[in-house]
Amino acid sequence: MLIIDGKKVAAELRQKVRNDVDAIVREHGRAPHLAVILVGDDPASQIYVRYKEKACDEVGIVSRIWRLDGSTTQCALEKHLAELCESDDIDGILLQLPLPRGLDANRCLAMIDPRKDVDGFHPENVGRLSIGLPGLKPCTPYGVMKLLEYYGLSPAGKQAVVVGRSNIVGKPMAMLLSAQTPFGNATVTVCHSRTPDLGAICRQADLIVPAIGKAKLITRDMVKPGAVIVDVGMNRLPDGKLCGDVDYDNVLDVVSAITPVPGGVGPMTIATLMANTVEAFRWRRERPLCPVD
């Protein structure tokens, strides 16, 4: 049984990004620049932004955080986004979600220049992913694919179940797993809150990717012997401990490979954000238009 070490893989990816940033500085005279917009005072968002700021420092990416008051209007936020999109000094833009009530996240995300969309949420990047064209990929699903690739856990020809249909994880995860790529070509089932008998579907899966945000939802009796589990869930138990969407301790002797929580997918999300920022820099300077071949 293999414990998939997200910390190790993320560290290696960050080192690669560090090397890429050094090469960019030598060639272009400056490092990639990431702009992060944080609206309001959501505690979890504050923590995530600090992690991203620290990661930028480690790999040499210049980051700047715009902290806007929770009373910021839709008009003011859109004006700020427009200025960042027009600035040639900004290579990547990240709008930290969720936004305070009353702000339209989808409308704001659609305003971001697709070439600066380091989260991979812009409709153009989502569309490119859906038809197999190059584009900036959502960080968490991208991180999951990097883990599978690193450990040689190809889903090709396998039955994969994605639990969750969010635009951030579930939907793009299903597209990446089923894509015609060396680490795609899986037969994917997407389950959600309206799926009847989730256990019966999961028991058929060679690969399960839970991403629904419900602690220990996937139990031992729902897992096929020898299955691989990449747990995207992150939940806090009453005692303060973190856990995923899988009953980790009770499935260890059933699975062939599994990610721990924490220490699995989480570090990869930050590392792939750094990789996306480098890719955004290159696309804007070396490839003025997103390639279609």
C-alpha cells in the first residue's frame, strides 16, 4: 500500500518552478508577477492567501496582495480587476474565493484576461480544457494529475469516480481524467448529492477522487480492494483535527494507494498555482495568443 506524498511532489515541482523563474529573470530582466485580490475577512481565505504569498517568496515570484474591504461593491471590484488586466506588469491574477455575499464571482472571473487566469476558472480556459486545447488548468485537479503522473498511477482504461461536481474541482477533474492524454483516458463517473447509492458506484471504481467536503463520507465498505484514492476533501473535526472525505484509517488495508489529509493534494494546489503563474508569464510574452495546435 502506497501513501502518496503530496509534500514531496510539491517540493520537487516548486524547485522546478524556481529554476524556471531564475531562467525568466535572466532572459527578461524580471520575475513573473502575481496579483491576488482578497475581499473581506473570511478566516480561511486569509490563511490560504498567506500560504500563496509564502510560496511565491520561495520560488522567486513577485506577489502583491490587494486586501479590499468586505463592503466593496461589484462595480469597484470590477474596476480593480480591469486595471490589473490592463497592466503589463501583472502576469497572473487570482481572485480569492468565496467572495462576500452580494458580489458576483462568475461575472468577476469572466473579466480576467484568460492569459492571466492562474486559477484556470475563466470560461475560455474551461472551454479549452473541455476540447483538449492547451490552457491554464484549475490548480487542484491539475495537482491531482501531477500526483498520479509522479507515482505512475495511470488511470488509462480504468474506472474512475469523481465525487463532487463543482466548477473548481469536480467538473475539471472529470475532464482531465477522461482526456486523450498519457495520464487520462479513464472512464469517468461524476457523482454528487443527488446520486443514488453512492457506495455501489464507488465499489466499481479503480480510482476515487472525493471532492465534496464531507468528513469521512467514503467508508471502507464503499471501496474496491486495490483501488487508488486521491482525497481532495479538507474538513475540520470537532476536536480540531483535519480530515478528508475518506475514512482514512479504516481503508488503509483495502486500497493500493491513497493521499493523506493533510499532506496530500493541498500542497499540490499551491505548487501548481506557482507553475500556472510561470506559464501565464510565458504565454503573454512568448505566445501572444493561446496556441490551438
